[in-house]
Amino acid sequence: MTHADNGDAVEANASAASQQAEKQAQQTAVLRFMALHELLGDTLAEVGSCVADRPDLATPLGLIRGLGAEVGVTGLAGERLDALQSLYRIPAAQGDAPASADLVLASADSDPESLLEAMAEGALLAIHVDMGGGAKAMAASAARLNAIAGKIASRSDIEGLAARNLYRDRWIVMRKTSGAHGGAALEIMARRAGQAGAARAASALPGAGRLFSLAEVTRAHPRGRRQASYKLWAMRRRRALSRQADRLESDPGTITHFGVHAPANAGDRVLFEAVRAAVEPSPNARWALRDVRAPVTPRVIDAVNRSRGMVIGGGGLFLVDITSGSPSGWQWPCPTELLRRIDVPIAVFAVGYNRFRGQGEFPAAFVESLHALAERADFIGIRNHGSIRALSSYLPEDLAAKLTFQPCPTTVMSHLDMPGTDYAPPASPRRRLVINTAFDRFALRMAGRERETLGSLARVARRAADEGWEVTLVGHLFDDEAVAPFLQKEGVPFSVLHFTGVATEEILRFYRSVDLVIGMRGHAQMVPFGLGTPILSLIAHDKMGWFLDDIGHPEWGVDFRDPDFGDRLDSAFGTLSGDLDKARVQIDAARSRLWDITRANVGAVRSAMGLAPLAA
């Protein structure tokens, strides 16, 4: 029986929309956690009890719990409380929770006066207001900030610690005191207010000048500015590539590539270049690059039909929570009727089934789109056998038989003609360990076990540092750095390296130069593996285990669901680090098998598109 035979279509569509909202909330929760760490520093790891009053779904409580705090919520009931508990597994606080909390998180909906009355002396109150949105929304947020400040401005029992814009939120942090400080030191600057206006607002509050001199008067945190700059560049690049594709596709020798060609995720940057290097490595190859997530219109189909053929992928394109508005129900939003109008060869290359653990079903449109794609495509390469099994359950037997194992081309990087793959790093006096984590959808990845999983990872990093390893935290996305407080709590000396916006050659040279990568993101494992570097996978998504099964080395991964996760991670690290040369030999053998499969599949794709076979 296929998925098309059961489940309610309306319910599935509503579920996809709900999951999209949950994904966005978790992204904001991570930024709020990072903001709190920047505001409070090591104090955040020392919090024994944290309560959030009337939080929305973007609460950072789950990650604060990971640092060791007992957490709970107040002021919520009914569906809002049920949704938060379902996603984060956070209980409602018992009794007079603010009275015993070391840290109370308040939102614009909270009553800060009541919270301060209940709080114990020395406790911290952190108030945040979302300053995102258009001018009207920002004005409303500024009004809420003024209202909050007005309620507490006359109090003499609080000491202002910080008032800053961090990411989308405006934060005001204070400590409950005995009253000796003589007034609130608060600054209530709306994001678009000028410095003079902010000074006037702050001067209306007793003691505000002292905090104003300490506060960072800026629209956003530096990392926020870097993210915004990259997003602007990416938007412009996507537009430029779309115009270029229209022109290139008029040449019948051009191949259209639907992918993510201006990605924030560094793994995607490497991946889509690797796809093209695998399929058509000729320096004279002509590719028209189209954004796989952009709307597909009749004009786009007409342009594609003038080209030699089209490639979709690779990557985890079969993903439910960013597709609620997609007519296809997955990341390529091509309506079924337009898909059937394509009359050039179609190759789906190294694409994966990317649903997270605990996610709901795909919307109804997905089944129809997958059927049409399977009927129409000349080649359907799926990046692991686990994805093949999952996708087969949506298809009749004859179409499921078309699904072919095609490993991600990043797993065979050393066989591809790409700059950086043959880099010979200089000898290093210390072994180099890379830590990579992933915090998008962290509630699904960690299932309420942030303390066990991230804490255990930090302890292994501490062990590595004690054994002389140089530890580097590598971010494929900006918020991957959210693991830093966990490393700092364990006293791990480490450096931070962000790869968003970094050239592919530099990324490859780096992964060639390190000795072991402990990673949660798929391409933080597949890219170093493809370059011959040993890996240890943190399995918070089924795709990680599926990859290890395909290469015949499930022992190179530890599952977040394992009740003995910490012990198993420590043991796996000890085994791998004790004989890295053995691991490299095993990688080479597994990679050769994947390359043989890839060459055969590329031959089929090239044949379908009328291209000559690759040279032996």
C-alpha cells in the first residue's frame, strides 16, 4: 500500500504548514539562545533554574536546559502549552516558579512588575521584544518597549546589565537587587531610532546613562549584519543566474541545473559544484543554473525545453517543512502539469529523502508530483538506500524500480576534477579535530536530550584537547556556532571557522588538512569522507545512519537516541583516534566502490542527454 492510499489530504497540507512554522520558530530559538549567551556570558551556564513567562514557540529554554538548568514555563495553557511541550518536551513550571528561578525570560506579553515582585534577590530578568517586520511592526515593538520601561522605571530594586539589539530581538537584561542601586539602568532604543533619540529615551529613566554608555547602539549584532549581507548577495546572484539561464538555454548544447546556487549552507555550495563536475567535467561545458526553489512557470519550461536536458539535485530535496506553499509538495515547486510538458531528458541526481525524525507526512501534492517525476525522468539517482526504501513506499512497484542508488558526489570528491581536491597539506605538529553541529530543527534532532547529547560532545572535545588535539568549531551555517557555550562550559580551548560565503576550494583544502571530523550535518561528513579524512557521525537524522550503512561502517556513527550516547561517543572517538591510518585505508576502499557506481550512473545520464561517454 502506498502513502497515496491513506491519510487525509487536507490534514497533510495543514501539517506541512504547521511544520514550516515550527522550523522557523526553532531557528529563532537558536538565535535567542546565542543572544542570551552573548549578553550573560559564562553566567548562562551557571543558571540552575530558568523559567519562561508566556513564551512563544521560539523559546530558547530547550538549549538552556542543555547547559544544565531545570526549566519550565508559566502563563501558558491549552493549545499553546501543548504545542510547546510537544516540540521541546518542556514542562509547565510548578508552584511559584519565578521565586526560585535564577533566570526569568519575559516577552512583550509579560508583566515585568509582577515577575520582579516574585523574583528572589540576585535573580536575572531578561526581556526580549521582536523588532522584526515592517515599519508598523517595528513602531509597535518600540511602543511595547516604552510601555515595559515605563512600568519599571521607578523601581529602585533592579540593576541594569544590558540593552542591545541582537538579531531580530531587542533585549533588556536586569538583576533584582536589594534596592541599593537607586534606579533602573535601562535603554529603550527602537531599532531604527538614532543615537540621539536613544539617549533621550534612556535619560528619562533613573540611572540610564550608565547603561547607555555600555550598550551597543547598533541595528544588529555583527553576525547578524554578516548574515544580512550574505542574504542580499544571494538574492542578487539568484536573479542574475535566472536571467543568464534564459539566455544560455537558447543554446541546445546547454544543460539546465536545478539546484541551490547561492546557498547559505556551505555543504550545498560544495555539493552542487560537485554534481556538475561529476556529470560533465569538461571545461567547455555549458550549464544554465536555475534556483531549484524558485517558482516554475510555463516560461521556465519553454526555456528548459530549448536546452540539451536538465539535472535536478543533489541534496535532500524531498523535505516537508519548507514546502507548505509548493505545488509539488517538495523543494522543486514544479506543478505536475508543467512537469509533464518537459520534453528534454531529465536526470534526478543524488537526491535524498530528508524528513526529520518526528516530522509529519508530506502534503498530498507530493505523491502526485513524485509519481509524475518517476514516470517522466530518464534517470532517478537517490543518494542512499534508506531514501530509496522511504520513497518506494509512495510509488507503485514499477515506478519504485526506477529508483537507483547514486551516492552524493561529495563522497567521491577525490575522483573529481575540482580545485582543492588534490591539496597536500603541510605537516602539523598537532592533530586537528573538527566539531560541526546543526541547530536548524534542533528540537527534532535532539528530542529533549540537549544535555545528554551536546554535553557529551563537549566532554569528548575536552578529552581531545587534553590529549593534545587542536579543536576547531566549523559552521556550515551561522547558527552552527550555538554549540560554543557547551564547549566553553567544559573548558575546551577551540577556534571558530565559518564557511558561509567561503569558496569551495578553500573548504576542500581545509577538510583535506584535518585529521578527524565529528559532524552532525550530512556534508560535514560526506565532504571530508570524499577527501579521505576520517569521520565520526552524530546521528540526529536518519540520513546520517543511512550513509554509514551504505559505506559499510555503521561503527563510525553514534545515534542521539542511544541511551548510552555519551559512553558510545567517547568509545568511538577513542577507537578512531587510536588508528587514523586504518580509517583512511577503509575510507579509500569504500570510496572506490562509490566511484564505480557513480561512473556507471553518469554514463547512463550522459547517454540520455546525447553526450559522449567519459574517458576511462
